[in-house]
Amino acid sequence: MDPRSEMYKNRYKNFILVTTVPVFAFYVAFMIVPIGMSLFYSLFDWAGFTADMDFVGLSNYSSLLFKDEIFRTTIINSLKYVIYGGVLIFAITLLFTYRISNFKSKRLKDFIQMLLFVPNTISPVALGIGWTFLLNPRWGAVNNIIDALGLGAIKRPWLSEEFIFASMMSLLVWIHVGFFLVMFLAAADRIPPSLYESAQLDGASTWKMFTTITVPLVRDIISTSVVMWIIFSFKIFGYIFAFIGGAASDPPVNIRNIAVQLYLTGFGKRTPLYRLGYASGMGIILLLLVVLLTYIAQRLFRTTETLEF
């Protein structure tokens, strides 16, 4: 069929419509409409289960940002998860990528990737509760191992207010390093060996080749991974909710992010608050933070260079 014919053009347009309209309708119904409804509800003092809706305008937002100390703490915690977690995760992932990409045995590469990826296949609730047991200061495995090694001086009350955020962060780093490592190694494997061979002939070390060849050529994957981590970190819920208390009590404020606080405010506390209008305001602020940080990350990693290999 001649691509220039009118019949071909009509069929092409029909194909575009048939494949695009359902996706667009699905996006509007399950993304745009809920966001719009959340924005609408955030302007009211509303419990969520009654017909009484008192219009308060931007009062919920002013209370959240200027009066609600717990919510401000969750914003700071969320940003700390993004920044501290991102630095640790991607630094460790790049180091693992450097070491594993130099392995000659493909079976060994695959085995280590599988081993590090396993946490992503386990329920977040199970991991959160399990990590709590490991770090229990009285009978947890971590302090017991430290004692067995004769290093009692470095024992700490890992679940105390002072160390609980770092303990939570260690869980998130352990889980997500394996996920991003799979992506980084897959990207590194697509780089032509001839580039490394040329560098070897010029006397470059493995570290020099990694920093001047591997990292620049996987820049697009690093950029995508950073954006994914920003979204992941704001969506973290099960790990935090199950950590320490689980269903028995509310998560400590020191480790809550916006998502957890939103749930607790809306209907999740042991003594429910049922403040759906107030919680909707949290959701809008969460959305704006994700959009802003994603935009900043894309700007930082944007490049006009075209990589060809």
C-alpha cells in the first residue's frame, strides 16, 4: 500500500485514535479526576463520611505549612529520604556496578544480581517487621553479632529516637540498591567492548574506564533511576508503617513521610481522626513536591550531547 494514499492516511489516523483514546480516557479517569477531587476536598473541613462539608478555602494549607509541626517534620523526613537515601543508594550501586561489571564469569554476575535483588520480591510488611527484630537492642541479631565479635563498644539502641531514622534508612538502602543495580548493569552490558579495548590499549585503568566510559554512557539510566527514586521515596508506605509498631501502634514521627502521615490523618490511626479534607491537602502538597523535585532532577541530568555507539 502506498503510504501517500488517502486510504493509508485514514487507516493510520483510525489506528492512532483506537489506541490513544482508551489510554487517555483511563488516564483522565484514574489520574486527573482523582487529583481534581483531592484539590476540591482540600478546600473543605470534611470528615469524609458525612454530608457536612464546611468550606475553609486555603485554611488547610496554611495550617499544614505553618501550624502543623508533625506535618512539617514529615516533609523534612521525606526530603531526607530523597536526598540522603539517593546519595547512599546510587553511590553504593555505582560501586557495585564497577566491581561486578569487571567479573569475567556471567554466572557469578547473575548470581550476585539475583542475591541483591531478592529483597524486592519480599513483602514490605515482612521486611519492615523483620528489620525491627534484627535491630532490637535487647535480643536483636545485630547487637548479638556485635557482642560475639567483641565489639560491644559500638552497640547502640538502634530503635531509639536518636537512631531510628538511620535504621529505617538502612532498610531502604538495602532494598533499593539491588533494584537499581540490575538497571545499571543492564545498561553497562550494552556498551560495545571495543570502547574498553581501545582504552586498555591506551593504558587506562579499570577505574578510569568506568568513570570515563561506563558512567557517561549510562547517564540516561542514572537520570531515569534518580527520577524513579524520587517517586519511590515519596510513595514508601509499607516499610515505614510496619517498622517497630506495625498494626500495634502508629509509626514514630521521626520516620514518617508524607504518605504515612496522610494515611494516619485520613483514617489510619488506632483512634481514627477522619479528616479527609485535611489529608487531601497533604496529598496535593505531596504531588507538588514530587513534580518539583522530578523537574529539578531532569534539569540537572539534561544534556544536549547525543551518545552513539
